[in-house]
Amino acid sequence: MKIDSVDLFYLRMPEVLDIGDGSQDALLVRVTADGYVGWGEAEASPLTSIASWIAPMSHSACHPVIDSVLGEPLNSPEDIYAISRKVRANSFYAIIQSDLTLSGIEIALWDLLGQVRQEPIYRLLGYKEATRKLPYASVLFGDTAEETLKKASEIRKAGFSAIKFGWGPFGRGSVQDDADHIHAAREGIGADAHLMIDAGTIFHEDVEAAAARLQALSDARVLWYEEPFDAAALASYGELAKRTPKVKLAGGEGAHNPFQAEHLIDHGGVGFVQIDTGYIGGIGDAYRVAQYAKARGVQFVNHTFTSHSALSASLQPFAGLKDSWITEYPMEPKSLCVELTVDKIEVESDGMITIPDRPGIGLEINLVAVKKYLVDTEIKVGGKVLYTTPTL
């Protein structure tokens, strides 16, 4: 079969706030082939991704993504890999945004192929079964240590035995302020739970500033110290890793291709590599990184802060890896992402989650919600309409 259509939908909350919360808008992708439909999401700015989909060619290495996808064969995983290679070759000079757009399309291709084969994506990748994962509640720090304590206590009462606090005020005040937040989080979640801290790249490449927080992290028995630096600051990662044998470093969500993630593993000294399927190029590239990490004794972790469709996509690449046992679980998404799927990946009575054993992503997109948050959009160049909001 061949790809008949690819439609990109711009979804947005009525109000978007200037906070570290990517669930306030969404780029949803629908792919059709021979009557089958697949859905995917990109972790991207929706309008700029739509532009990379249809923008007129700049030159031979800067084609719109559409040129490499429509009409292509889709009969096997190898066809999906071939499409990804073609996008990156033809859109080389628009590669970062093209990678993000490709991510949503690629996920939709896997979802569609899963519908055709009547198999979950993880089986198409080669895993015989999916192992259950421990979800960690992923939340922002409170504005004060007292708010962080309250949030941690409430999340523990909700049944989570792992929590990650990030962004917010962390790194913007004193070392003591950050220590207060770290210890408040530990107090709220309890002595027996897993605690992770996400610095949100606040220290850029400043090793000394990041290292100043290590004592509090160690005292609070933090499992990992996430993204203290910019994604490409490998030397800073590598230097800090030498100073923190007790608290492992984590990073990788900023990798928009597998090479960047592999370099972080090889040169950044991370103990956990965190990959967003909606950013790195999709499920196939995330699977490649998962296998690379496994071979080097690094744990693979998904990065997911939005919808359960994105969560399911992010679980597929490491579904069968028993040693990669923990998964990010979005806790505070906006209503757009809460409503985007009809069904959810629920936390079970023992605190674990099970990856859907259903075709494709395994979750149904809620078209009523899509209509509710859909932004009517038109892109016109030289008087010619290149894009209008697709019909559902």
C-alpha cells in the first residue's frame, strides 16, 4: 500500500501561559493508506512544524517534508525507516524543525502499520512482550518549598512511589533555596520512594553552579540529576559526571536525532538517557537509542509530559527492556492533552502501568476533543494557499 494522505492539525488551549508546560498546544498528525488510519503527535511548535511540512523548496537540500512522505510505500517497518532517511536527506537544511515534524508523522505511520498487522508497535519492533513499568509523577516545583512539600505529599497519597520535580524556581535563586526544595520533595514523597530532580538546563554549561547542588541531591538520595546543562554541552556533562558517583546524571530529551543521544551516552557520562519519541524523529529512532543504551549499561527512560497518546508512543521503544524499568508519567497536563484520547494508561493498584496490548498505539483519539481545541489556520504564499486546516 502507499500513503494516501497526511494531515496536520494545530490544537491549542484558549490561553497559553509562559511556563515550562508543553501540554498547552499540540501538533496532531493523521496518516491514511488503503483505508487505514494512524495517529501521531510531535513535541513541537505546531505552526512552525506545519510550515516545514509545506514550505516551498529553498534548494535541493531544503525540501518541504511533504515531498518525502506522500505516495511512499508503507508495507513494513523498513518502509518507515526509509521514509525517515528520505526526509532527513531532502530536508537537511531545515533539519531540526523537519525532525520534529517527522516525529509526529513517523509515529502515525507505526500506528497505521499496527492497525494493518493487528499488532502493538512494540511487537513490530521485535519485542515478544512488554514489561510493566514503574511510573514516576512528573511535575513542576512549587513556587516555594512549602508548595513543593504539599505537592509531593499529595502525589504520594495518590499512589505514586516515584516523583520528579523540575523547572520552576530551581537554579534561579540560591543554593540553599534549591536545597530547601529538594529536601521538601524528599519529605513529601517519603524515605522509601524514588526522587528525581530536573534542573531544566538552567546552568547552561556552568559546571560549578550545577555542582553546588550535589550535596543536597546526595543527602536527599536523589536517583538522578536531570538536564543541568544545555543538551549539546557534552563536556559539562562529562565533567559533572566525574563529581557525582552517587547521583547519576540524566538527559537526552533535547536530542532530535539518535546520534546526539548516542554522543551523550558516550561522552556525557549519563546513567539515564531520556528520549522523546515526539522529538527525536519518532519511534524507530528512539528504539535505536534504547538498544544502544542497553549495550552500554545505561538505562533508557521516556520523556513524556503531554498526552496519553504521546505516553503510549514513548513506551513502545523500550517496552521489552526489563532493566529500563521506570517511566515518566504526565501528572499536570492541560485539559487539551487530558481529553485527547478516549482511553488512558492508568496507574494500577500496585503502582505500576501496563503498555496497551492492542494494535498500533493502542489508544483511541477523541475526535470531539480534537474539534474542541482545533485552531482554524491558513498559510498562503504569493497568493497561493499552501495549507488550510484539514477536515476531520
